[in-house]
Amino acid sequence: MVLRFAVVSYAHMHAWSYTRAIKELETEGKATLEAIFDNNTDRLRRAQEVFKPRRVYNDFNRLMADGGFDAAVVASENARHITYALPLIKAGVHVIVEKPITTTVRDAVEMVNEADRRGVKLQVAFVMRYHDAVVEAKNRIGEFGRIKAITATNHGTCPYDWFVDPELAGGGAMMDHIVHVADLIRWFTGKEFEEVSAFVGRNIRPELKVEDNGLILAKLTDGTPVSIDSSWSRHETWPIWGDVYMRMLADRGVLTINAFNQNISLADDKGFHWVSFGPDADRNMIEDFIRVVNEGGQPRASGLDGLRALEVVVAAYKSWREGRPVKISEVRVQ
């Protein structure tokens, strides 16, 4: 079946790449871009000019009333994921939601449970699970025996805009970046997080109302120690947004991932850049989602995966506020 997509909001910059992937798959007869929605007029106009969808909406209720699509990509501000994703799920639409799945554990549980009740696919956009280097590492990590320790980073430049609004984003760098790496750690190990301690320093950008640096030290259920540096520590002139780096120490070796290291250096009239020539994880994710909807099974990164990663972040904020280690069980909704 050719999957008919709607893209709901271009607030998150990744929406542009997801839509580009849908349009590429449209040329192969695997998908169509039926509709786009945004409550921001300028973003909507730009997306319409670039992608030329069949229908354009600035009213979400009208989009829902007209229907005519099988799946939707929700890439709004974090706090509004629940606003858009839940009605879509209730309408029987398969949903890819940008990470984090939402900003509260309770909302995430509601989304996951509703998707289960309706029998629709709920995918969280953990695109790193679809990155070729990460998939290769996942396939090979078993050769090294038991994982004994993991060090990881997800650095970046500060995205500003709504990402630094505590109400819309739900937090700062920790909310933005921990979930990606926490998800990969769960995927590689098959273990859950048990306890989290968060350490936040003085802001690099003192004008921000959210944290722009944060380090968590955590323990998995089998006792494996983990560290994740989730800071927006890259200067605005840094040639690429950041990194996703992991080093896993195992019984019989060490496996290191530097996922965005495939690039060339380019200097032009716009400055100095790193131009990536690596795998297209966004397209891989969209294409696999189409396969799952058509053939059955669960998405590689499910709504439950999004919930579990969010619990790590929520525990990190609680740890920061209260100055103590926090068990995941303390933030889990029963």
C-alpha cells in the first residue's frame, strides 16, 4: 500500500528532512505527501513552496476533519506533541512523533496506551536506530561479551527559538539530548535504567531560562555504569550541530561509535562547513515505518521506547532539583 502522509508542524527542524524523505519515496511509488499543517504562517508558506503538498492547512481541526491520510509525522514543539499526536491516534492514524515523545511521563503513557487500544503504529523518531554505523555496532556488540561500562555524549549548538522556552520544550539541553543516547543504550544492552544522578553546571549562555549543559551518571538494572553528556556546548560558529558518540567497554574489547564523522571540510563564502556524506537515517526510518504499517510488527523505536527514554530525562531533572540520585521507579506512572 502506498502510504499517504501528513506532516504536522515544522516547528522542529527535523520535519524538513522527514518531508524530503517522504517526497523522495513518493517518486518511488511508496508514499505520498497528502497534507501539511503548521500554525505558523511563515513556516507553512516555506514548506508549501519547497514540498508542494496536495493540501495545506493552518487549522489542525480542519486537517483532522478532512482526513484522507494514513500516517502523520508530528514535529511540533515538545509540549504540543500530545496535542497533535493523541487526536491522530484516536482517529486511527499511524504516527511518527519527534523525540522526546512528549514532556511528561503521564502524557507519554496516555499516548502509548491509546495506540495499543486503537491498534495503530506509534513510532518515536529515534533516527539513530536507523543510522548504518549504529546498526552495524548493534549487530556486532554481542561478539565482545558483557558490556561493563558506557560513556556517551550528545553535544550540539544551542538551537534557541522554542527550544529554550521551558514551557514549550519541557527543559533545555537535557530534555533535548539525553533521550537519543538513553534510547541507544537500552537498545544495545537490552537493559533498563535503574537510577540517575544529574549534574548541571553554570550556563554557558547565562541569558537562557533553561540549562544548556548537563551530565548524568546512571546505573542500569544489571549494575552497568553509564554516563551521558547532553550539553549544548558547541559554539554557534561550530561547523556542524554536534555529535552522537558512544564508547562501550565489554569483556573482550571496546566498541566506539562516532556517528557523524563521515564528512568533508568545505570553506566557501558562507564560512567553514562540514558536509556530511554518511547514511540517510531519516529516510531509512520513514521507509521502515512504511514497511511496518504494511507488513505488521512493531516499529524499531516504538512509543514504549520513547516512554522509557523520557523516564530517564524526568529522573534527571528530579535529581538536579533535589540534589540526589533518583530511581526510575520514582517517576514511573503505575
